[in-house]
Amino acid sequence: MKVHSLFHYPIKGCGGVAVPSSAVVPTGLVGDRMLMLVDAEGTFLSQRREPAMAAIRPSLAGSVLSVGDFSCPVVADGPQVPVRVHTWDGSGVDQGDLAAAYFSDVLGQAVRLVGVPPSLRRESFGSTPGLVGFADGHAVLITSLSSLDGLNERIVLRGGAGVPMDRFRPNVVVSGWAEAHTEDRVRRVTIGSVELGYARDCIRCAVPTVDQETGEKDGPEPTRTLASYRRHPDGGVAFGMKAAVIRPGELAVGDKVDVQEWGSAEI
């Protein structure tokens, strides 16, 4: 079992970036969801409400954020504004009027770009507790090629077209597991010098129905097919495993995935 691919998402809800390797800190891959867009009330924006965000392709080079021809320095510390992610209320470092004007123009509404404050200590929940930045609730999302293959086989049998892995916006994609959804049973795993612990199964929202290239809704798949065999006891459908960082370090594409502890799947 190896790491097939790695992704981080510089701005929460916007397009992902494939990376060959990454440092991992207590909140996840470096640069992952450490920036986010908020509306006039400070509530985070996501593809649930604004699917066009998928087509925004930000990248980070050191402390400079770039989207197409636009670039601006990331303000690590400075004036803060109130923000909300689901039921969590906190604050974000405002990234200035230039960034706000650019993203407001792109999305056609008044938004601000904010960053994770250096003092933030937001705790995640689940079987293994940890820390998280602006992600919905957990540091790392793990999926596998075998799970995607199994899903796509079912979609095709139902007369649909398979979906790519980017629909699920993972951080770590694993190859080599023969059985679909093996990640459901992982409880503690070492990848490179990083140790991760199972937090919970990933209950999917409507985002997997958004085409990550065009930023347009392309439903009802994969949600419709997942609902036929991946209904979770807690409600909704599940695909992937959310993890907390037990030991920070470095990981890279090609690293061995060494599972130290297994458990029973909930589905």
C-alpha cells in the first residue's frame, strides 16, 4: 500500500493542488485550508452554496497566494474579523481590500479573504482528537483508489458515468488495497514520518456532485449510487476517512502506508 497522490486546498472550498510531498503539522498538510472566503456576516463560503468556487485555482508559493494573474501576499497576523465554520465561531486574519475586491468580483458578491490566526487552537472531534484550521472539522481526509473503483463500477452498472477522485477532495489517496473502503477500518497509520489516527468516517454533503473542473453541478452522481450501499448509521452517505494528526512530519507520493491498528467498519 502506497500514497498514490496528495492534495492540499489553499483556500477552503476552492480548487485543490496536487503536490509531490508535504510537511504535515498538527492541523494537516501545510497550507491546507488555512485561508477561506467569508460573506458579509463572516460565514464561510463553500461549494455547497457556491459551486463556482471549484473552478478557482489558487496556489501558494511561500507566503504569496496566486490565482491566475492575480497575486497577493498572505498576511500571517494582523486585524481579525469574526468568522463562522458550521457551528464553530472564531476569528480570521483579514487579508486586505485587494484580495477582497478580486474574489468579490469573481464570485459576484461581497466577500473577504481571511487566514488562520497564529494563536488559533481549534480542536477536532471523533475517535482520535486533534487540531484543525479552517477545514470543516478534521485535519486529513484519506480515500483509496479501490473505493473509487468500486463506486464507479456501480455507477456504470446503473447507466451513469464514473467520477474522478477530485469530487471527494481528499488529502491522501492510497493505492494497493484490494478491498474497497479499506480505509474505514484503519485506526492508526504511519505514512512517511507522519502518524495519523482515525477520527470518523467522512459523511458526504452535496459537493461530490460538483464538477471540479467547471465549477458546475453535475449530479445526481456519485451521491445517488452511494446512497444505494453506503448509508451511514449517523445519517447521510460515507466515502473516505477523516483523521487527526498524532505525529507531525513529512509525507510524499510513493510513501508506504503502514497500518498499525485496524478496527471494525461502521458500514
